[in-house]
Amino acid sequence: MRGTMLWFNVDKGYGYIQTEQDERLYVAGSGFLPDHQPEPRCKGRAVTFEREIGDGDVRAVNVSFVTEQDPRRARLRHSRGGRSM
């Protein structure tokens, strides 16, 4: 699934994600993938994650930050494909 980080408190080790379906999910610091640990200023960043149901609550696990390609670079790369110059 995809969503957006609403906020994350690094000192307390938890935060919330807003899903594309407008659901608010709890995420613990241990729910992030090793190479995608949260930073103090991760509010508004796009994330991918899986939902996990446990003890009557739903939370996000296997969370990773989405790295967006520079739109200009993608457009230039696409425009070169198959054309002779």
C-alpha cells in the first residue's frame, strides 16, 4: 500500500501514516525497513507499507520511503528511447 507520513516522533519512536484510502495507521520505529529509518523531518513524505492486524489494532509494518525520480530526468530519458538523433 501507499500513503503519506503524517508525523513521526523520533524520540518516542512512533508516528502515523495517512493511507490513500484516508485511513490513519500507527507505525512504530521497529516497523520501518532497515535502510528506511525515520528522520525528524519526514512529515509529508510518501511511503509504502503493509498492514498488520494484531491485538485488535491495525498498524503499518515494512514501511519504506518512496524515492521519486526527478520528473525532468524521467521525461528526458523517455524522449530519447528509440529515436535517432
